[in-house]
Amino acid sequence: NTFMTMNNENKIKKVLIANRGEIAVRIIRTLKEVNIPSVLIYHAEDAGSLGVRESDETIEIFGDTPVASYIDPENIIKACRKSGANAVHPGYGFLSENSAFVRQLEEEEIIFIGPSADIIQLMGDKISARAFMIKHGFPIVPSVVEEDDPASFAERAKEIGTPLLLKAAAGGGGKGMRIVRDLTELESQIEQARSEGLRYFGDGRLFCERYIEKPRHIEVQILADQQGNCIHLWERECSIQRRFQKVIEEAPSPALNDEQRNNICQTALEIAPKAEYSNAGTVEFILAQDGAFYFLEMNTRLQVEHPVTEYITGLDLVAEQIRVANGEALNKQQSDIQINGHAIECRINAEDPDQNFMPSLGKVAKLRMAQGAGIRFDTGLREGQEVGSAFDPMLGKLITHGSNRQQATSRALRALQATILLGLNCNIDYLQRILKHPAFILGELHTHFIDEFSNELKAEEIDDTTLAQILAIV
């Protein structure tokens, strides 16, 4: 842990966590290490969670739905006033990239542990982010923006050539995205993408870009302070995805040689100062099969997959976020950040991969997490807790570290096999099938890996004798 023990001269006195689940628990644990009191807001749906048990203080919040309670800025501001918290850590999702919320906190003189509202607004809008990258000469995929000339949008898109990727300007998590291979379907796909953009983000603006076949998803973690210093913490690969949602992530990428790695990380590093960025952020790129890379987007928050970067660099990213928000300068230079081994993260979700990934609900009857060298399990679950349909299906993350990719993969397989989660369906077996697949072992990844090998990733039928043996072990 690189963070110094807090003292009375520090600006941050108490941190309210505006989130839930595994990220809330993860933030609480760093706050304990740096001796800052934590306050966790929670909806009744989360009353039995691990975060509620571990936080120094808790405040129940209310709303029309569980999600609505967490995304109501007034709930967070009232909780800060009630608890005396003078800083907010947003985690990811919910209000983490909501610039209007950050401006409200600024008005209340509450410290936001993240970048400024202006940066969040700039990078959160894919069209403005794209224009920023073009202005500063960073590589982007050939594309057109609807609002430049709405009447000619479809025709301008056709000129790029197929395949095309339609995107909602405010999109994320795969919402408002459409791949178009047949131009006769372009108009109907435009309407569907616009409808999704309006439904999920209240924003129907679109743009269209050339779709790169079998791309790899590479992202670079950066860290910048308020004094203008910036470093990168190397890259992660997040190519194993389903419907644009990441499933397995790793660091470093097995696709890059030293020259490519330095080029892509240096490009990310050059973007931050031009945007006057501070705090932790992630610059995402797509890597084409010919080795060319293009800017995809910038996430102005902590990423779900940040633990793999923590493993290979030895840094605590939440502690570094707090350091920057507290006004302290980075205490590391780029030359201090070396890659140590390899790390892999597997997202454990409440779903049944063998029934078209149908969400699973129920009570956690038994939970036994793997332990050992190079194994980390981030979760907000407790035995006896009910898992409902109100939130994202991710139950936790298994992260493993090894001296090389093979050892990290072997540890992930052993840890998944040793993890017991009874009471609802989850994807633990499915993750093992991915890790054992020959293409994964060879590092031959792309964002449609799961689609391409869907038949090979299906479960084998278990005979009655084997099933009885498994049940006897449990």
C-alpha cells in the first residue's frame, strides 16, 4: 500500500461509498487500511450484504426501485450531511460517470473521488470524445456523426463500407450498439439503436464507424494528479466478451510485443494531459488484426477489472484515487511502474450459460471461496443472502496472479474448481471451459471469441454416477 496514514491535515475526513456489492466491500477495505472512516448507503434489498456488515457506518436509502434509490443524487447528498462524510467514492456504474451529480457535490463542497465534472462530460459523450481525439490527432476508426447532417447520415455511413458499427452517443455496456453487415438493413438498425439510446440513456444521438473484424479490446490504465503529473500502469486485455459485456480480463495483453505495448501505452498517456485529466482513468482501444490500434472511449472511473492491474503493478488503485482527490502528488514515476508477472480476472455471474445465460435468482445456501497464493476473490456476498433481479448479475470476481500467463491461468482453473456457490446457478463451470479452450491457451483472442466457439463451450452431459460423486463432495 503506497498511501500514507491519514492525519488531521488531510482534506478527506470520511468517505461515503455511493455503491453496493463487491466494489463497496473493496473500497471499504482500502479505507480501513488508510484509516479513513467509511459510510455505506444501502437499499433494503442489500440489508444482508457483506458491505453493510463491514462498513463503519450505514445509512438506508429509499426510492421507487432499488436501482432508483442508488442513482438519486439527493439520497447521496443527504447521507453525506447526516454522516458528516466530506468525500464520495462512486465505485463504477450508478452515478460514477454522471457529470451533473459531480457538479452538485462541488456545490455542496463535497470531494468527489474521481475526475472533474468537465472531463466526465467530455469523455462520457462518445461524439464529443471522438471530436476531441480528431482535434489532437489521435487514431480513430473512420466514422460519421448523425448530427453533422441528419438527412445524409445513412448515405454517409454507407460510404464507409461494411461492416458498420452503429453506436449511441451516450452508450455503454453494449446498449445502443448494432453491427450492420447488410446495407439494406441500415435504416431499421439506425432506428433500433436510437430507440435503445433513448431508453437506456435518454439520448438518441448516433454515430457510425467502420467495424473492425475480430478486434481485440485493449485498455490502458492511467493515473494523473492535480499537479499535472501522469503515469500509465500498462494495459489490460478485455477481449473475452458476451454482447459487449466483459467476461474475462487479463494483464498484460498476450497480443502485444514490447514496441506495440509502449506505443499504445504512450498514446494513452498523451491523451490525459491534453484533456487536463486527474485521478484514475482508462483509455480503451480496439486492436485490429494487422496491429493497428484505434481510440474507442475513455472511462473516467475505476474499472471492474482494475484488480489485474493492481496485481501486476503492486499498487492499490483506490488508495491512489484517494491520494489524488486529497490533493497529493503522485509518489511514483513512470520508471517505477514495472510489469510483475501476469493476472487474470473471471467475472462470476448469477446466470445459466447452458440456458442462454438466463439470469438466476435465489438464496446463497453455501459459499466457499478459494484461497491460496496468488488468489483474490472480490465479492459482496454472504451465505444466506438473497440474490434478486434488481441489480447486475455479477456476484463477484476471481482474480489470480502468477509469474507468467500459464501459471495465472492454472491458478484460476484451480480456484474456480475449489469455489463452491450453492443456491443459484452461476457461470463458474463455463469460465473453466473458456480458460481450457485451446484458442484461449494460445492467446488467440477477439471480442467474438464466445460466439465463434459457442458450441465448443457448451457443457458436457453429466452421468448419474458422476453427479452423485459431486454431491457427496459438497
